[in-house]
Amino acid sequence: MQISVQSAKQNLGIEPAPHLHSPMSTEKIMVIVLLSLIPALGVMTFFFGSGTIIQFFISAATALLCQVLAAVLRSRSIKRSLKDPSGLVTAILLALTLPQLLPWYYTVMATAFAMLLVRECFGGLGQNLFNPAMSGFIFLIISSPGVFYTTWVTPTPYAITVATPDRAWDVIMNGADPQILVREIKELNRSNEIEAAHNELMKAQELARAHDASADAAGAAPAAEAAADAAADDAAAAADPAGAEGTAVSEKAAATADAMAGEADAAAAQATGEDAAELDAAAADTAAGVDGSQEAASAEAELAEAAARDRAEDHASFEDMMATATLSKDHLTTDALTGATYLESIKTARKAGDVKEQPPVDLYSPSFVAYAWLAGAYVLGGMVLIFTKVIRFQPPLAFIIAIGAMSYIWNYYDPQLCISMAEHLIMGGTMLGAFYIITDPVTTCGTFKGRILLSVIIGMLIVLIRVHGSYSDSVAFAVMLGNCLAPLMDVMTRRRPFGVGYRPGGLN
């Protein structure tokens, strides 16, 4: 078939119909993706230090140089290659996944591997079989695991005040010892943990004081009621004349009793020595009764004081328990075991089958709040992509449901081996993979059903590798396996060609 010059330029002679035009170009899509990742980059910088920003600039410069090099080798426009923002998207994804204090030449190698070998060698943008960012990430994990797992920092609030741009630059570019910054950030995290524990103790004390006040008020209420009843009785007696007559009669009876007591005293004065001794004994008994009542009163006071002491000791033990419970999470401080991510630090317990014995993760603690904020930043960026119609919401939703359901069931039946559903969803790169990796239009399926099926398969692979695999955060490995399955998913879910498989009279 003869193809005109204009048709060749528009690919009308080789591309099948329909020929649709869309205002959303590839450049616009990449710019939106790049802007949506800015919140995550800010969260990483705040909780992990300035190393993330520096890694992004190194990776971005390397990606642009690789694009220019590929354009020169293919005799293409250098200006057009520089306008392509897809390399910057790969750079920011690498900066968000690579260690913050990784030496610059490792970042350059990972970016060059992703841009040249994974993307350009397969034909450039739109032709690569595997996700470039995840390929560069796996390249470093397999080739340099020692450096990779020793240049992470402990995520903690205000880590940027320790890992300042100057100090991070000195470590990344000039080869300073990264462990100095790692230890200082861990000390900052420790102080943040102690401050959080102190705040929890103060709240516990306030709750205890409120409880005591309510208990005292409840105990004082019956006494107040009794006093009110006595006052009411006195007022009624004063207002009743019969009560006054009764008072007069009682006064006469008291006078008669006094007279009789006087006669008894006279008789006692004339009594014999034995009678006097008996009277002395009776008086002693009376005094003993008075002393007994005093002793009973003092005993009651001692019991009340002992009860107060016991209550104070209970409050002190409660506060000690709160302090112990809060500070006992130190061994769960992120990166405390290996200097890597939380999933890497829990790998020892996972291999030994002791996951259930590990204290639960408190996402409100300074050690782990960074992961919650980072997951929230990825979700926010994903919402931007969904509302701008860059991606559809079904694949990320299927991916998250697959991970959540499989991890919940596995944790329910074997908690010694599998961490909880919340930890699977928040820790690691789960949310990054949900909105930015599995939705890559180049390496995913071409059919909608295939994308849903592939998202479910990748989610299940992530949980499987995290539980039984040797690598902790398995998002990159699961995505690479999913990229291999994408062509098969396209074949299994391909749409029926027009005119094939119809039945006569179907329109009727």
C-alpha cells in the first residue's frame, strides 16, 4: 500500500483505526505524576533528612544525561529529549526508594542502569518491558546489599535538623562516614521516644487525678446527705411543740437521775473497803471503755491512712507500668536492629517464626509515624492522579484489597509468620506501588480486565515474598514478575474482535 508523506507523519497508514486525539499528552501525564510526588518527597525529607533531595538531584541529572546520550546515538533531537519529563519521574521514584545516605556513584549507576539498559535498549519510552525505577532498585539490592542496607537512616520527626543539606552532601558526595549521621538521628529518635513517653505519663497522671476527684466526690456525697438529714431533724424538733414538751420531761428525768446519783455517792462513801474496791474496779472498767473507744478511733484513722498509702502506691505502680510499656518499644524503634527498614529489622523474627511475640507497632510513636505520613502522602498523590484521569481507581483498589485480604487471612491462621494487615499496607513501598508502579501504562496490561487481574497477582506475590522470601520489601520483585506476566494477561483477557463470534440475528 502506498503511504503518503502526510500519512506517514501521522502514522495513518500503519496504525489501526480509530484515530482519536486527546488533550492529555505523554508530557502532561509525566508532569502531573511528577508534581503529585512532591508531597511524598517533602515527607521523606522531613522524616529522613536532606539526603532524599540530594539523591533526587543526582538521579535527575543522570537521567537527563542518559536521555541526551540515547538521542545522540540514535541521531534524534537533543532538544526534544530534554523536554521529555519521563526521566525525571524515574529519578524521583529512585530517590524515594534508595537509601538516603547512599554514595553518589551508586545512585548514578542505578539511574544509568534504569535509563539505558532497561528503557533505551528496548526502544525507549513506551517500549520497555520492565519498570525502570524498580529495575534500578533491584540492581543495587542484588549487586551491593552491604552498602544498600547500611546507609538508611532512622525515620523520626525533625530528622532534617540533623541530616542538614551540608552534612548530607558531605556524606553523599565527599565520602564522609554515614554512620555518624545514622547514630545522631537514632539519638534524636530516642529523645523523641522519651518525650512521647513523658507525654503519655502526664496524660495518665491527669486521668488518675480526675479519677481520684470523682471518687472523693462520690464518697463525700453520703456524708453530706447524712448531715443534711440531721439538720432537717433538728429543725423539725424545734418547730414541733410536742418536741419541746418532750425536752422538758427529759430535763426533769435528768434531775431525778442526778439526785439518785448523789444518794448513791453517799452510800458509796460509807461502804466497806471491799465495796470501795468494787467501785474502783467499776470506774476502771469505765475508763477502759473510754480508752477502748479512743483506740478504736485511732485504729480507724490508721486504716484510712493505710488505704490512702495503698492508693498512692497503686497510682505509682500504674505510672511505672505506663513508663515501662512506653519505653519497652525501644527495641521496636525503626531500623534499631539492622539499620535498614522496619521490614528488614523484623526479618529475624519472621525467619524464626516469632512474629507474634513482637510488640505491636504503634503508628503514633515517633519511630513509626513517618511510615503513616508517607503512606498518606502517596495516597494523596494517587488521588490527584485519579481525579486528573491519569490513572483509574480500579487497579490500585484491587491491589490494596488483595494485599489486605491475603495478609489478614494469613496473619489470622499463622500470626507467628505473617505480620498484621496494617503493617503490610503501611510499611514498605505498598502505597507507592499501588498508585505509581503497577499503574505504569507501559509495563502493565493493555486490557482493563488484565490490569485488574495483574494487580491482584502482584499484591499476592508481595505478601508471599514478604512471608517466605529472603528480601523484606518485595514490591519491586513482585512488580518485575508482574511485568513478565503482562503479555500473558493481555492474551487471556483480550477483547473479541469486531465481527468475530457474532450470531446471526443478534441485533434483533
